Amino acid sequence: MNSELLRKLPKIDELLKEKEVQEAIDNNPRTLVVEALRDTINFFRQEILKDRIEILDKEEVLSHALNLVSKKNQSNLRKVINATGTVIHTNLGRSLLGEKAIENVITVAGSYNNLEYDIETGKRGSRYSHIEELIKKVTGAEAAMVVNNNAAAIMLVLDTLSKGKEAIVSRGQLVEIGGSFRVPEVMKFSGAKLVEIGTTNRTHLYDYANNITEDTGVLLKIHTSNFKIYGFTEEVSLEELVTLGNEKNIPVVEDIGSGVLIDFSKYGFTYEPTVQESIRKGVDVVTFSGDKMLGGPQAGIIVGKKQYIDLMKKNQLTRALRIDKMTLAALEGTLKYYLDETEAIRNIPSLNMILCSKEEVKKKCIKLKKKLQRDIDWFNFTIDSDYSMVGGGSMPTEKIPTFVIKVTSDKFSPQELERILRTGETSIICRISNNELILDGRTLFDKDFDTIVQCFSNIK
């Protein structure tokens, strides 16, 4: 039987003559179509050898090949629907850009632009000039610059101010960030000599003062935004550290991490330090991310005293860490919203989702449930209360009250359903809780509802 079925497998040349395949070649690279045909023949050959096929249908072979062409032609980096309720989802691209940021990116990506050209003088300009004044206005800092991410920002600051010198930091702040990257390792590459002080849970001002030597380059404070320590704890305040730095003429550097530019405590959240507050308290240099709580593109923003920022701009490492035109365009569009806090909350998707009320989320869930139940009766959809997360290593203890749609089925387990939705033509990324599939309304958009309904309709 195997031999007979193997002999019936169509040849590549034979398949290439089929009308559907010719149409696929008209709309796709020929090499991609041929590759899909070869992969299809190999797939069916293996299935036959494993006794999984009893009858070979040429139409089925063609259908498999054409589906494979479609999959191969998809971009590897593509849209997914985030139904997890984690707003700043590191694995799903972190923050979404606002409309103004997207418009800016499209404009500069599709046309020549004045990236390093001064239109007024007709001479070469600086790429930092497009964004520095805006960052200064939003944060209150004397000067600013931007590199490609916050780890790069810390490395540049330490390479400039503490290369070959000591960087004093509390042991409790030596965190590991995503992907097993650790602050001490980033510091090592900068050429700074790490001096750990205090203990994991308690660090005092005298720990800094007693370890200052003639080789001390900076006093470093790192905001541990991705974890919290409770109980018998103590840390040195920014005011105390700035006073000590001024007395010893040593710059104080703070890595604030997530880049919070609004006071979330006004909206019922746990207080998170803002960039503006650090600048007001006299910190010499502050670094933070552009793509977490700030809600913009991936970037590392450095703000602070002009004398230190100017040194960083001249550092040869800056060339290797600089950002491109699209990041600049997205960051400018995002930061302009921050000139008015109300506009920022309304137009920056991450802020809007985090601060969206539970009642608004419930309305979205009701709307989506109606659409699902109108066309689909082989799943059970129920609305219930739950909690969303901020994500991205920000506000790790904060639970945001939300509403979710719970999906159950007599035919599919939650795990099977999660896999089917995840691997479909449009990936829907869900979570499973208490053996139920969960769609969290906080991170869903009305524009995706019809797609979600179609995905469920295709599961039979």
C-alpha cells in the first residue's frame, strides 16, 4: 500500500502546470512556490510512510501547497491580538504607538528628511536637535539625548563618567532584566568598576559615604521597577544621595527604568517615581526607557545636567548606540502628547489601557460577547471580573481590576483552544486560568472584534 501511494505522489513539474499554482506564481516569487511544493510532497511522503494516509487526493495536496505558500509569504514579524490583559507585554512588542507617532514614522520612512540637515543654515545638523528641546520641556532637564535602549543609556553614562573608576551602587538594586541581562554585566562592559554596598534589603547613607574614594566616578541609584522587597527594608533617598554627591563633587546617576512621566498615584495606583521629580531633586543624570510606561518606541533617554550630557554626545560610543530616523519620529510624536497630560492619557495606547476604567472594559466585553454569540453557538462565552497587569517589568505588584470573557467548550480543552487561536492565520494570544480560556477586554480593541469572531467561527 505504501509503495502504491508513494508512486501516486504528483511530481513538481506536474503541479506547476496546475491553474491554481500558476496563479500563485503570478502573485508570489516563483522560488517560494516551488519550495512550498517540495515541502508539501515531502510532508505527504512522510505521512504515507507513517501509515497516516490511506487515500491520496491530489486536490488535498494542492490545497496544502497553496496554504503553505500563504504561510511562507507572511512576514515573520506580524500583527497579533493581545487578549492576555498584560498591557506592556514584552514578548508582544511592549507599548503600542499613538496615531501621531505612527504618522511621523510613515512620513520619514517614505521620504527624504532633515535627519542631520539644518534647513535654516543649509549645513549639516545634529539628529538630537529634533528631540532634545521637547524632552527638556517635558522633563525640566537642562539637556537630553537618546540612544537605542535603556541598557545602552546606562552603559554610555558609565563609560563617559566612570570608565576606569568606581560606580557605587546598593546591592539590593543590582537587578536582572528581561532575557537574563543583568545590570552588573552591563556595567562591566562600560568599563566602570562596580562597588556593591549595603545588603539586599537595607542600605544606609553611610554605606555610600564610607566607600567613596578618589577613584569614585559616580553614585548610582537604580529603581527596581521589576520587583519589590517588603518588610525590614531601608534605602537612601534621592535628596540624601544628591546632597552627598554635591559635598563630594561626584555626579549622582539614576536609572529610573520604565520612564514614568505622569504621577499614577493620582489615578489610584501605587506611587512610582517620575523623571520630572528626579530632575527637581537635583539628580545629575537620569536614564529611562522610551517603550515602557512612557508608551513610545524602544529607546534609552538620557536627561540631566548639560555639562554631563555634552560629554556623552562626544563619546565615540554614542555613534554605535544612536537611534535612527523612525525611532526619532515615533518618540517626537509620543512626547508631544505629554505637553498636556490629558492628551497623553487619551492618545497614548499604553496609558489609555492602564487607566481605562473597569466599567469601560466591561462595555467592550459585552460588545464582543454579543458578536461572538450571534454567529457561534458551539462555544460558551461568559463575562466575569478579573485582574490585568501593567507588564514590561513595571509596577509588578499592581493588579488592575478588569473584565474578561471566559470561553469553554465540550469539544476542545482550554489548552487545545489556546493553541488553535495562537497558531491561526491571525494569532490571538490568550491566557488560561482555572482551566478556562480567558480573553481580557483591557487589551482588546473594537477594530479587532470581527477578526476574533472569524477566528472562533473557523474552529469547528
